Amino acid sequence: MSGVVQVGFERSFGEANPVKEATAVLGKPEDLAHRERLGVIWTISFAFHIMVSLMVSWSWHQAHILQGRHGAIRDDFLPPMLSGLVFGALSPFVYLAVKRYTLTENRIFRRVIGYFGGGFLFCLVDVVLRISLLALVQGNRLNLTMYRDAYVASVASAFVLVYVPIVIICHAVILYGRSKAEAMRASRLEDQLTRTELQLLKAQLNPHFLFNTMNSISELMHTNVAAADRMMARLGDFLRMALNSKAVSETTLAAEVAFARSYLSIEQIRLGDRLTVKYFIAQETSDALVPHLLLQPLVENAVKHGISKRSTPGVIAIGSRRIRKQLLITVRDNGPGCRETASWRTGVGLNLTHSRLQALYGQNYKLEWNGKDLDGTEVVLEIPFRVAEGGEPGVEDVEPC
């Protein structure tokens, strides 16, 4: 019974929730931000109109002095200052109206008519407030004739010199803000699409070299079980590195070389003395940012289409150096060269590498291969040189360029 009563009590009154209570009192975060913006708009409006009123009042006062009319300062300053206060109070309402009914191509005529009607209403409210405040301060009695005469005398100047400029300025501010917000949204969307595309390309690349490695282990199981066991252990380390960096689109060259070294250590178990790897990494390039999994498909192609085609021991050389604002990376093997193994250019790994480079750098990169005049094949990659903040440790045991 007590449980039923407790449930009924909670349904009737609800549990105490400080967040809900604060939201009920203060409003949602969007409402608070809107109120803060309105407060800023009102502050700017009052400050601007009061400043203009002070300048107008001072000009009137100096003109009266030059004309020999030495009246009271109050008479020169009071009417313009009251006008400034009224215009400062009304301008934010014009801003809200412009924000809600901004001139657009498909509704421009109807809204221009609406702005004209709003302008006459603006002038009417201005006259009512201004004359009422002036009479209150000076102690005068009010009548309809005073309002009518003031409206007829000031409607044209207030409409043209105050209302129309306010509408134009509000349109400029609102349209600029919308354009800037749209540009920011487009930029964020482009970044999200680029990151998504890079992750999709990496998702295609990961299974590609994983399947190739598993095939190598399967082949080795028939000839050397101990070597296959070592390869499985190296593959575990390799996959651990890949999984730990799965959400990364860029990494340092030092980390990328370490990743490629892990892959090549697997191939060295399979090929034995037939594969030697040399590294020529300039120390100044160790912290340069490069796409993650950049080297792996390049060295994989060097093994598959270069070293594996040789009957004698082969060498793969990985090098890097900085040329002004560009990072130059080379992967070279002493296999048969491009003339005999041109099919490697259309492999999955290289196609995905091209796609990832284009997604990251647009047209600001080069990926070329040379083999006709070389004893083997050399892949040359050139990308913008950028250094990671903080950097990462450099690659150990590498030979300088």
C-alpha cells in the first residue's frame, strides 16, 4: 500500500530535480541566450541614440549662442535627449520586426508595404512617448492638438532620418550574421564530411592489408609453423596499433614509420633474408603530420610487386626530408621496376591512398612513381609540411639522410 501511495505521490508532484526547477525559473539555455542578445541590443541602442542626442543638443546650444539667443541649457538639451531615449527604446523592436520579416526575394513587395506601415506606427509611438515625457518633465497639460501638431511636424524627418536608417542597418546586421552562420555551418559540414570520408576510406584499407597478411600466415603455416606463430604475434601487435588509432585521420611521421616498421617485420618473417629494410628519416621531419596508414600500402606494394619478384635478397628504403614548406617521402625497392609490374599502380591500397590525399589536401599533393631509369621502383610523395602541436618522439634507430 505504501508503495502505491509513493508512486502516486511521485506522479502527482514529481521528484525534486534542480535542473528542471532552474529551467522552469530561468528558461531554457536558448531563451537565456536570446534574452542576453536583446539586452545587448537595447544597451547599444540606448548608448548610440543618447550619444547622437548629446551631439545634436550641443550643436543647437552653440548655434543659439552664436545667434545671441542665450536660453537655458535645459531647453536646448531636454527635447533631443528625450527623443534619444524614445528612439533607443523603440529601435530594438524594429530589429525584432526586421529579424522576423526580413526582406526576401519571394516576399519583398508585401514586406516593403508592411515596413511603410510600421514606419508610420513607429513615428506615432515616438510622438506619443516624447510629447508625454516632455509634458511630464515641464509640467504642461496635454491635449490631442499637441500630439497632432507634433506628429505632422516630425513624421517625415523621423521616418526618413531615423526609421529608414534603422531598418537598413538592422537588415545589414541580420543578413551578415546569417551569412556568417551559414558559412560556419557549411564549414562544419564540410569538415564532418571530410572526416567521415577519411574514416570510410580507412575502413576499406584496414581489411585490405589484414586479408593480405592473413593469407601470408596461412601460406607460412604449411612450411614453418614457428615462423607463422611469430608472425601471428607480430600481427597482434600490428592490429593493436591500428585499433588504438582508428579514430585518427593524421599522425606524426614518426608514428607512421613505426606502424610501417611493424608491418614490415611481419613480411620479414615471411621472406626471411630476402627482405632488408632501411630507413632514411630526417630528424626534422619526425613530428610532421601525415595521413594515418600512409606508408603501409606503399611498402606493401614494394613487397608484393618488388621484393617478392626477386629470386635474390632485396632492399626497401624509406626516406623523408623537408624541402621548404613541403614534406618529401620516398619508398624505394630494387625489384623489377614499373615496366614489368605496372599493374601495382591500380591496386586497392594506392587508389585509396590517392582518395585520402585528395580529401585532406585537395590538389596540393603529389604522388608519383619512377622505375624506368632505376633498378627497381621509387614512389615519391610530396605533401604540405605541418608539425603537430607538442610533437611526438622521433623514430629510433634510423639512418640520417
